[in-house]
Amino acid sequence: MPRFRDGNLKSQPSLTRKERIKDPKNPRRSVDPAALAMLDKAKEQGIITAFDRFAAQQPQCAFGYEGICCRICFQGPCRIKAEEGPGSKGICGASAYTIVARNITRMMAGGASAHSDHGRHIAHALLHAAEGKTADYSVKDEDKLKRVAERVGINPEGKSINELAKEVSLAALEDFGRQTDDPCRWLYSYITDARKRKFEDCNIVPTSIDRAVVAMLHQTHVGVDADPVNIIFGGLKTSLADYTGMHISTDLSNILFGTPKPTVSEANLGVLKEDKVNIVV
């Protein structure tokens, strides 16, 4: 695993806040004519939008923008105030790069949790449908079920649709809580052999989704790992767990609700009708 060595690099974003955010107090921050029209309408009716709240937050915290504010432990919050001396590190000794790495990988863990937990709910829904415990769901795309089963190593021959759906859902749930060192099945059934070798060489192959998220929070806790490169590699493992969960979500959603097909339709705010019940999904 590579280690961080170059102390001459500076922990700074590519753009300053002023370069990134033009006209910060202007809430009309869109190039979409429909969005601009709705913002004008909201202003007329005194409705506060996310655009107004963004403008009210300006100028945003400089330390937070650069990622050099840390609130992980109760000794803080800490911020990096200098390039050298006591102010160049947090109370625990974390450098700017360590703080940035911890912050961004904890965000990765949060994203992986949100995305993947959706897949867990879908897997439970498919399992309940297969076991006849719910009348609200059933397998809509049998061909997709068989293709997914074969891809993840389950033989569909001689099995009823519900029997196969149960096996597939249990295989998906295993990818959330596997306690062995075997890789996530959904991940390894879709990536190429070259990718597998690369991930194994970098030691970033997740064995289960929940374990990857827990390991990331453990690794970034105070007093554990302070090497920013090693932390980022831990974040990559968490991201692959995130990919696993999202792939499970997509596959099982298609099995339950049918695989989507491209259609020609209308979009944007102009589809809303004053004399209709408008449902936004």
C-alpha cells in the first residue's frame, strides 16, 4: 500500500471560493428558463427556496470549503490555521491532508450507507414476495431474474420463479453481512478479471457492504489511521461496496417492477397542469 511522503504539497482546493461562486448573493442561480420562472413566482409568493438559503449562507466557511475543519472527536473542532508550527495540525496531530482524507471518506461511507440500504430494502421485498408474505409485490421480469441468477452463480434450472427469487434475494443479502474474506458476489460477478487483479493488488476489495462502512468509520476515528493515502484507499474500498449496493438495487428493482425501456415523453416544470393532480416522483 502506498504511503504519503511529500510534505511540500499544499492542501488547497483548485479554485478559491470567490472564483468558484460568482455573484454569491444572487438567488437566481440557474440557466434553466423554467427554473428561473419558478424562482420569480416563488419570490412573488414569499416562498423561500434552496436558492435563497444558498445565498443567505454566503460567504461560506473558508475552513470548511478547503476541507480542513475536523469535528470527528470531542477535543475539537479543529482547523488548520498555518502551514507550520502548532497551528498546522489538529489537537490529535492530524495534518491538513489527514483531515481532508478523513472528511471525504466519511462522506463516502455515508453515501454508501444511503445507496446500499435501499438495495437491502429491495432484497427484503423480493424475499417476502418469493415467500408469499406480501401480496403487493411479485416478480415482473422473469428473464432478468434468470440472467441475474446465472451471473451471480445460481443455477436457475428446475426451479420455480419464487424459488429462484428467494435464492437471488438471499445471495444479495449475504453481500451486506458476509463475515468471511470472500469478495462481494455482485461486485465480482460484473467486473473484468483485470479489474479484479487491480483491486486485489490495491487491497480494496470489499467483503461485505456493512463491513466496509464500519471499517471506514473505524479507520478514520481519532487515534487510528493518520496516513491520508491509506485512508483514501479505504475510501475506494467503501466506494466499491457502494457500487455493489447500487447494482443490487438496480437488478432487484428491475426483477420486481420490470426493466425500464426508453420512451419519448415530456419533462421539466412545464408538464405541470393547473387542473390536474400533479405527482412528482
